[in-house]
Amino acid sequence: MATIRIDGQDYPVEEGQNLLQACLGLGLNLPYFCWHPALGSVGACRQCALLQYQNQDDTRGRLVMGCMTPVADGQILSIKAANAVTFRAGVIETLMTNHPHDCPVCEEAGECHLQDMTVMSGHHQRRFRGRKRTFSNQDLGPCIGHEMNRCITCYRCLRFYRDYAGGQDLHAYGSRNQIYFGRFEDGTLESVFSGNLVEVCPTGVFTDKTLAAHYSRKWDLQCAPSVCVHCSLGCNTSPGERYGMLKRIQNRYHPEINGHFLCDRGRFGYEFVNHPERLRQSYQRIDGELIPCSAEAAVTALQQFFSPQQAEAKQADANSAVPKARPIGIGSPRATLESNWALQQLVGADHFFSGLSRADETLHQAMLSLLLSCTHATTLEQVERADAVLVIGEDLLNSAPRLGLSVRQAIRAASLAKADAIRVPLWQDQAVQIAGQDVGHPLYLLHSQRSELDNLARDSVHASPQQQAQLGFAIAHALDPQAPAVAGLEPRQQALASEIATRLMEARYPLLIAGASSRSRELIYACAQIHQALVRQRGKAKPVGLQLVFPESNSLGLALLTRHQHENSLDDAFTLANLRPTRALILENDLYRRAPKAQVDHFFDQLEQKVVIDLLASPTTARADLLLAATSFAESRGTLVNNEGRAQTLFPVFPPPREMAMSWQWLRRVAAADWLQANPLVEVNDEAQLLAQLAASDPLLAPLQALAGTDANPDANPNTTHSSRWTTPRMPHRYSGRTALRAQLNIHEPQQPHDPDSTLAYSMEGLPVYRRVTAQDPGLPPLPFAWYPGWNSNQAQYKFDQQRRGLLGREVAEARLIPAKTVQHPTWYAPAGRRADQNSEQRGEPMSPALLIVPQPQAFGSEELSRVAAAIAARTAPLRLWLHPEDGQRQSIADGDQLVIQLDSLDILLQAQFDPGQAPGTARVTDGMPPLCGCTLPQYSRIIRSGANPLIASDRPQELDPSLQADTHLNPHPNQEQEQEQADD
Amino acid sequence: MTNSTDALLERPLTALIKPDRSPLSLKEYRDGGGYRGLEQALKHLTPEAVLKQVTDANLRGRGGAGFSTGLKWSFMPRDSGAPTPRYLVCNADEMEPGTFKDRLLMESNPHQLLEGMAISAYALGAEIGYMFLRAEYGRAAAHLQRALQEALDAGYLGNNLLGTEFSLTIHLHTSAGRYICGEETALLNSLEGKRATPRAKPPFPQVCGLFGQPTVVNNCETLCNIPHILANGADWYLSLGRGADSGTKIFGAAGNVRRPGLWERPMGTPIREIFEDCAGGMSPGYQMRGFLPGGASTDFLLPEHLDLAMDYDVIGRAGSRMGTASLIVLDDQTCPVAMVRNLTHFFAQESCGWCTPCRDGLPWAEQLLNEIEAGRGRMEDLDTLAWQCRFMGPGNTFCALAPGAAEPIQSALKYFREDFERHITAKGCPWH
């Protein structure tokens, strides 16, 4: 700790930071532009100048830049000195010479850092009489708007996009006051992190195009603390709503997970909430047609579904002579813990199926056991400090992009040690980068194809999942001779295994990353083997990091709920339906994404009655007899368990329309039926009780009690929403038109919705979001949005970043479910190829000319919900079969040819695309995209050439196949449904 | 021969240069005593001893800042554990308006620079050298390239120089043409293939320079002094100066003087000697109104300052800087506002765009000067200009470009204020 004196007052501050950080942390207002807590200091904008005095007798002082000056004990400083104030106003005035006065039509206005800083610095009268410079703007794609005239040249966009996130297609062009930040030519920004430019840019150069399409000012957006539902990392978000429409997603700072940045899938995938295909009310099948019905009618129907006697009484069907068994429930890895648990309670654990294929179910259980055996829980923040990283079977920038970004930071962090050695402060970004530009990082990748991170890897292996696993087992053996050896490895692989083992052993903090993307249990076993060997060899005191990537937002939560069950996969449900008449309730799950179409069709054909609760229309909802509209994350309160076992609460951003309900609430209404008296769900009246029941149901879930207890509003008065001292408003205090929003329907102001389940109010009133939390507070409340007096932009959060970091572990909205244990793995796994079950994993025969078709999750297009969002759909690459050119030549396939592959006896027409980075003998397809999404992968398939490259224009002469001319493939984004039809033909 | 030896001792940098300024071949350079300093250093002196001689000679950087070369070198880690490779970079990006001294040295005596670099690299333990050459200096590039090959063939460069353990590779890099590349850290960024923006200091290049390695950047003329210091000793070098500073300096004069050009004279030579004896005073019909003593980015001085000695500190005390010691003379038939506007236009064009006061401040200053020159100025504009000069002052900006650019403006406002006011009151330029 150092003591610094600012404007006559002494403050204790942490050493090692810079003066700007220190001032912001103290709650002092010092304006800035180019500094960013994650990007560090570069000293470009000169806005954070303050006066430093040499000693007590020095009355003149000299200007120093806060962001470039390290804190030192005994510093005497002034923010308020006239010199400093004038200089800072001058910086703004100078910046403003080129900034247009277009705030009224600028998307940033109202949350513009430049506006805030201009007001803060006191510049209000302009002396500049010249012309402002003007630029042409670019079309940067469906996500990001571009208005370069507003640029104040702080360089943050470049420093984030290129230096931090590794993007290549944004750069600075020109010089002097004509610097242009853009692409070489118009086109979609390629980086999967491009959306962060919206928040990184201190003014309106880069704006959220999806927000602009249905624009509202920040002060008019109702927000709540939420959690991203588009992958398993559980990044914290702050969605904003107005007029019942979700308008945008912003990052919500979480020091251990997403920090300051989100990926584009998380930021722009939200529009599924507003999608026209969204189910907004319940439907009943009458005479074969799905007919809309009221919520009350739906509940009655649902009760009948659960009450065999009543159902029987009403049915004249002769088949029902046999007493009906209880219905089965099919859960979902994207539904909340509460909803899954409620269904599990309602139908009974033995009738609850996970909704995953058996392969996926066992894979996820294997991952869960690996996590449970871990000695050390690894956060994304810790990933950024790992000094040796091995990634097995994951293309992180596609399967869990934010984790990929953290791995990138681990690589950048390699230069920190060198910078530290020459005593460069670690926040001095430019110098750190220059010092460390030649420092390598031991990042190793095992995958079936080349990925973007390969450019940073010290070595990478592109091979089939089985070969990757072999190498993994070899690494474990190299680490610990007790681990079984792997026979038949090539010398290069053997040498690489030894090298990786050495690097992992040497590292201060080695990190293993694996996951479900390759759909290979072998890889998880290999990862577990390496983990066990590392822990054994390094000893318990030295941590070993482990991150496992699950496919969906609550995959781990579902795995926790079903971990004691057997035969609870979707395949088991299919078997059950084969054995006896069955009725099923399907919770937020499109089964056509889980199993081959023929199997699901057959299953539905056999089912007596199908109830589906979901939020988007899908092939599954089309088969429902009773369809109930579920709320999305934006209208739900619930718990999701992220990939590290962190249970996080998401809060409703806006109350759902009457016809929708959270899935567990639909189920709760049934539980009131007489015949379910003994069901624990009956005891549940609200969220807190449900969480308490959940916590009591399983020792591993016991920490959930914290989410139920501390957050509940102790003083809540059911008649008002904002009388409590703990209530936090969801609306900014300048929220406008609240009383007029519905005036065209009814001039009477409706009562504000009441939210008894949380400390958040659907109101502008309550405790300010920025209040400083003290030790007396029951816990650290989650913030609906970032705001601080004078700081309307999201940069307000830096004002309390440090404080929140200091209070980690006291969050009221999260609980760690997977305890760090010191349990050893019971046994070593036999290397791949020696176990009996290994053949079950890769279906089909590895005979020539077959290729192993492997799934590849894509950031855009693979995830079920986000793929329907317009911005994400526009960035989704068309489905292709990517294969190695040598494999193509061997089978006389040319790049661009039409191919037919056979998966689960289904013929699928795809266009071939050569990729020298694809492992020979394998070919990849985008995971989760129709018509492939239910297919079993990886799977061997023969490749049948069905037509030549359908290209119609090329620089080179090309023979056209006349039969393909009338084809739809002239469209650069071929319609998947048509492809499906062709395949079916 | 005696005459030429004496000349070499009086004017070591330029004595060998031929009247037609064609480049000295290796043989001609050697015949004139060239590469003696290198032999002396490599065969008889340790790197430490070379460093000591340069320090003792009190050589100060000739690029404009006048920082002690020996001191600069001493910050370079040189012990056995020091990081390698280490770099020596010759800053030959001579883009200061009115300055052309390095051009003469490189075009006419390229081996002198190479020898200076070789000795310096030996002292610093640098194994790789770069010459960062101004884009427009095509002739210098050709001459240097030829000299590099000659020196390589003769064993003055390359592996095991003169049979010693010491090896040195020198690369010639021609700039893409930006004034900011003369700023040593922007030069390094440019050399690395990055945008030519300056770097924050600390860390200084000696600790973290080119490609993150220890690097010394010296001006071309500074390096050309080194062979002579080694050949003739520090005492001789100290004795050359007429004032506090040692050695000689290439002085220049431009503007409406009778003989614009370059002359090598001892440090501390009074400005009047350069102006009158060397440049021959003003051209007929012109009166001197003032002059920039060291290139475009220095403060104006007045005729009353002509008797000052050209020493770093003397000129500094008079309120300007010696800079590159190239006089730019303002005469009575040139509008001072137009001259300052012209200079400001240059600096505004050449701002790298990194920091706000320079990037957006200089175009604003240029806009004001344009307005005043065009007769659209207002009296308060002079206050704005004066404020801008303080705003862009040293320490307030990221590098020295904007403070340098402010110097002619602020001094013109001080010495020629009535001319500015006449523009405003007369709503036009009196010189038009």
C-alpha cells in the first residue's frame, strides 16, 4: 500500500497500478479515453492529465498523464489545479474540432463516454471555426455500424481488435488527423469478438446495428443482470428491453469469467427472443391442427395429461383400457436447473430422461466426473495466466469463443515476465508488447483440423479424434510411467508427447482444455489421464488448470441432476416407447437436434401424447399435442451451471406476457393437482422455495441455498415494489414515458409489475446501482446496468471494478457447485484402441473410400437459439464438407464438387471444400446445422460424387454441368431446406 | 599533405570531401586516414575504453537534442548476461525543414559513417546495425550501398572484423517518408514494420528497443564524429570547440542569404560568423528580421542574437534551441505569418496522429494561421494561438513533434506580434 495525496487529501492505494486506475478506484472523476482496464495504458489521448508536485514546497507542479504514471508512495497530486483543468478542457476542445455535433441522431448518445467526459472536463464553448474533416463509412456487416466522422482517434478499437483479440481485418489507415479505422474494403468484420468494439469505442464510431434496427436510448432500457445462454461459459450480460422487446445485450463485468468482453454470438444472438417464430401462447392439437388456446385451457390440458384417470374418463378410445403409466419427462441442457428439476420431480427420477443421445449423455457424465475429481477449479481469469496450455479436440474460438480469447491472453501474458524483468509496469501496454514480441508460449493443440489459434501454437497436431486421444495417452505416459504406454506411435508423435509433457511439468500453472465438441469420450479420458499424471507428478500443492467445454448453457447442470441415474438418455426413452404405450413431456428441447430424424419421427409416432414446452417453434413443437409457451432467458429467473460448475442466477429483464411462463411454473401449476400431493414440487410457491428444495435434494447442489437465501428480499412488502432498502431499480433514473408507454391502449397507468423473487424492481426507484457495498451488506448485488453519477456509458463500471473484485466470493447471484477436491482418479484408462467400447464411438466402417465425418461447432450457426437471430444467421457460413485435398484427389473429387454423404442411412448433399488444414482421413461439417444436426457424429461415411462444381463464373474456364444449372446452388448461401429435399430425393 | 592533415584536424568531418562532392571510394577514404579509428578501437581498445573516450570527448548528439552520446551508450546493457542481439541504429531520416547536413556526409563520404557505426557497435556490443535513411535520399542510398559492399569486401564489416572476434552486419533501410520517423522510437516502430508512432519512454530503447532488444539510436552526424575521436583522441576533440561544447559541427544557412550552404565550424562559433562569413549575409535588397537557429522546429531569434555562440546551452538560454544548427533566415520581404503558417502546415501534415494535442491541435493552429494570413483573423485568435503553444508544450504531448512545431509559432507571436495584428486590422496580408 502506498499513500498518495490528491488535492490535499491522503488516500491509501495499491501500488503497482497507475494514477488513473487509482483515482477511478477511489471514486474520483478523472476523464480519459485511450486507457481501458483490460487493454492498459498507451498515453495517446492526453485526457487524464493531472498535476504532480515534486514536494510540499512545489507550488507549480507539472502535468503528468495519470494512465502513464505509476503510483508511488508520497506522491502529491492535484486533479483540480487550474493548470490541469484547463489542459483537460483543451484536450476535449481539440478533439471536438472534428467531432460532429450529431448527438441527437447518434446511437451512442446517452451512454457516450465522449459526452460524459466533455461535460466532466467543462468544455462548452468552441473556438474552432474551421471545417470538420469527413470520411466515408464502411459497411461492416450485420452487427456493427460504422460512422468514422465521430472518431476521436483513441486507438482503443485497434488495440482491442488486433492486439487483444487477434483480429486481422481492422486497421488504422492514413495519418495525422486523417486516421481512418476500418477495413481494407467494405465487408463483415471477421473477428468473433467484433461486437466489443461497440463498448470499447468511447463514442459512436462503432455501434450496435441490431440495436439501431429497433433503437432506444440507454436511459430508456430496462435492464437486469443476466447470463449468456449461447454456450457453456456463462458470461455475464446486461440485456436491455423496451416495449416488451429485447433490444440489445451488453457485457456485464465479471472478474472471473468474461471480464470486459463478450463474443458476438453472446452479444448478437439475443434476437431469437423477438423472433417471429417465438411461441407466444399455448396451443392444443384439435383435429390434427395446432390451435391457439388460453393459458388456463393449457393448464387444464396439462393436468389431464398428468392425470390418467381423468384422461381415461374423457377418452372413449379402446386402447386406454390398460391403466396408463406415468408420463415420461425429457429434460434439456438449455433449460434452467429449476425447470429440469421440476420436471424430474414431477415425473419421478426414473421417468426423467436427459434429452441427450446416449453418446452425449455418457460424454457429459465423463466430463462431470473429471471435473469432480479436480483438485483445482479454473476460472477464465486463471486461464489468462496459464503458462503452458494443451487444448484437446476443441476449436475454442468457435466452441467457446470467450475461452479462446482468454487463451489468447495467456499467450500475451508470456511477454509480461519479460516486461517485468526490465521493470516495465504491466499496464503499459505498448511497451509490454514491444518487449515481449518474440516471446513464445507453449500452446499445443490437438484437433482434427487447423483452427485460428494454430497461428499462435508452438505445435499442433491435426488427426482423427482417436489419434488425438492416442497422443494424449502418450503424453500421460511421458508424464507418469505408471500410466499405460501407447504402442505404435510415430517417432515425431512420441517426441511431441515428451515435449508437451516436459512443458506441462515445467510450467508454473499448466492448463488442460478439452470438451464435448469432438463428441469423443476418448479425448476426455485422455485429458483425465494427463490431468491425473500431472497432479501425481507435480504434487497437490502445485495447481493444474482444467477447463472443459460443454456444448450448452446448462449442460453441466443437467449432468449434475442426472448423474445418479442410469439409462436416462434419449435412446433409452426411445426404447421405452418401443416397449409400452408412452406419453411424454418434452422440456425446451428439439429432439431432431439430438437424434437422427428417422428415430425421432418413429418415437413421436409411437407416443400416445406429446406435451412440449418451448420458446421457439421447431420440428419438435410441430409434433406436439399440447404446446406451452416458455419464457426465454430475458423473461426468466433461473439458474444455469456453467462449465466450471458455477451456478449463476439470471434475472428477468422484463415480466413475460401473461400467456407465457417459465417452464417450471407451468409444471408447478400441475403439481397442485390432487394426485400429486406427495410431490416435493407442491411445497414450492416461489423461486426461493424451489431453490431451497433443489439445494436439499443433493449434497452437491447444497450451495444453491445461497442463491435462495441472501437474495430474497427480507423486507419485501407485497403491495409495493420499491419500499425495501435493498431494492435495485431495473430502469435508469431517467427512464422516460413509463406512464405513457401503453397510453394508446388505456390511459390509466398500470401498476408496475411486482417481482417478489428478487431485490430488483421493475422501476426507476430504489437504491442506486453504483452504491458502494460495505461489509454490512448481505452480499454483492448483481448490477442491472452500469451507471455512476457523471458516467452514463458502460465505462461507469470501471468506477467500481476494483471494489467488486475485492468482494469476490460474496456475490448473491452465484454459487460454486463443484468443490475443489483432492480425490484421485480411481484407475488409469487404457489407451484408445484397447477398450471394448471404443468402437461404439465412431460408427461405420473405416474402410476406403470412407472418411470419418467429424462435427465442428461454429461460432455462428451451430448453437440452436442464436442461429435464428438475423445478425448471426447472416454471418453463418453455408454448410460444406471440408476435406483434405489429398483425400479429394484420392477420390477424384474437385474443390466445389457436389457430394453425397451417408449419415445414419440418410443421404445428404453437400458441396466439397478443400482445406489443407483438415486431418487426412477426416472431413468436417458444421455441427448443429440442418439437415445434419441430428446425425450421429463422428461417423464414417462413403463419399459419393454427385456433380461438378456448380460455379457459374470464374476467372478460369470451367465446364458447367448442365444438370446443375437450374439448381439452387447459384445462391451463395444455399437454402438448407432445399438441400435437405434434394438429399431426400 | 600537411595542409590536408591540418584541414583534417580542423574540419574532420568534411575535409576529405571532394569539391564536386562525389563519394569517396574506400581507397580514397583510407588514403585520407580512414578506418584508422576502427583499427585503433578493435585492435587496441576494449569496448569500455572506446566508450570512455567518447564520453571524455563530451560528444553531444547532433540530431538536435544534444544529449551526451557517451551517457546514452552507457545505458545499454553490455555485460555478459545482457540480452542479445543488440542493435545500433543510425538515424539518417533527415527531414527537418532547412536541414541537409547528413545528406552531404552520406553522399560524399559514406565510409566515414560506416566506420563510425562499426566503432560504435563495437563499443556497444551490437551485432546488427541499421541505417534508417530518408526516403528522398536516393543518391545517398546508392553511395551507401556501394560503400557497404566495399567495406564488407575489405573486412571492415561482416564476420570477424579485421580478424577480431567482433562481427557486425549493417542493413540499409530506406524510409517510406514520414517526418515522425526521425523520432527515434517512431523510427524503431517503422523499422519493425509497424505504424510510425512514437513509443512511450521509459522504457528507453537502450533497454527495450528494436524488436524489444537493447538498441542505441544515434544521429548520422554524431556517428561520423566517432572515427575522428578514436583516431585523434578525446583531448583533441575537446580542444576543437570554441565554447563549452567540443568538436565541430556542420552549420547551415537557408533563406535569402547570399550563399546558402553548409560549413563545418567548431562548436561555439558565433552565429554572426556563420551568417556573415560563411553565408555572406543577406542577399542584396533584403534585411534580416530574424532566424530559426536550428531548423524549422526551433524558436525564432532576432538579429540582436547574432553574436551568440552556437553552443547548446547558449542558444538554449536565449530562448531557442541549437537543434540541427541549420539557420533559416527570415527577411523583411517575407511575411512572418505566412512563413509560420507554412511551417505549421508541414508539421500538421507530418503529425503521426497518435496524441490529441498534436494530431488535432496542429491542424487547428494551421487553420487559425490560414485565417489570419487570409485576412479573416480575429484578435482573440492570437490568444488562442498562444494558448495552443502552451497546450502543445513539452510534457503535454507524447513526443517532441508538437512542442517543436509550437516553437516557431510562439516565438513569432512574441517577436512579430505587430505583424499578426496588422493582418487582422488590415484584413489581409501586408506583404501581398
